[in-house]
Amino acid sequence: KNIPATECFELGSVMKVFAALAALEEDVVTPDEEIDCEEKSTYIDGFRVANWKSLGPGLHPFWLVVARSNNVGIAKVTKRLGPKLYQHLRTLGFGQPTGICFPGERGGFVNPPRNWSRSSIIVMSFGYEIMSTLLQLGKAFSIIANDGYRVEPLLVLDPKKNKSSLSRNRLYSKRAIGQIKDILDLKD
């Protein structure tokens, strides 16, 4: 599983990590499950999905689908989640302000299932129909880094008066967090 980091995660790959976490948490996939990524492109529910780079012919483990940012593979797995994808994105903090009480903070947007088109679940798996701030992305990755526990960002004006923003409210299981960390770290 040794893949250079520069090859693995460009900006377009970020939302795939959260779709993968949701799929692992819901037990709709395992890291080693073989996924048919269909070369360069395919049609899923009549909607064309293309990969920026093919993984090659045959089946590929899910961890590689995520590591290589494969649109077809992540879309196929995310379809298994259905509307639960929306619930997970909201749990991670997308589509709502973070609560740091900073003037002008935007809540972002996650298209709710009631407004989904036939292609929504597919394209949301790789970041479309979602608007996010950098702070929301940081909060979501912090949940992964902090073993699945809720993290509340805070604006530090005086480091001497800083209070912890890590709660003991677990949002994701140790199993799913361990699996996504292994994929992100690409451990052997």
C-alpha cells in the first residue's frame, strides 16, 4: 500500500474521504472489498461517471479506490448509503456553521435528499452539490484525527485562556475511524 502522497490526495479527493468514512461506518463496504472501477468511465443509473486516471482492468480493493481518488469506485459504494450520506455529512459538520461565533461565518450547503436528482448521490460522493468552508473541512478531518470524537473549533484570542474543544461525544466507531486512518496513512 505504499503510494506517494503526492499521487493520492489532490483537492478533489477530499470529499471522497468523508463518503468512504460513512460507508465504512455503515458497514456497506470493507477496506479490502474488491470494487469494479470500470477503467476510464462508465454509466451508473444512466449517468456518465469518469475517472481522471484509470486504475487498470479488473477489481481493486476499496482502500485503493479511496487512495487513488477513483470516482467510479467511490460512487458505486456511496450509492449503497443512499440518504445516509446526507446524515453523515451533517454529522461531520457540513452545511451548518461551526459555532465559533466569528462574524460572517457561512454555513455552507449540503443538498438534502428531498432535492436530489437521479445523479445527486453519485456526484455528492466526489464533492458536487456540497459547499464547504475550510473551517468545516478542518473540523471534519479533526473528528477523524481525534478518533471519532466531536471537535468544536474555537477562536483563540488569548492562548493562556484556551480551553479544550474536544468532547467525549463519539460520532464514529473505533473500527471505522481505524480503517479510514489506515487508508489515509496507507499503512502496510
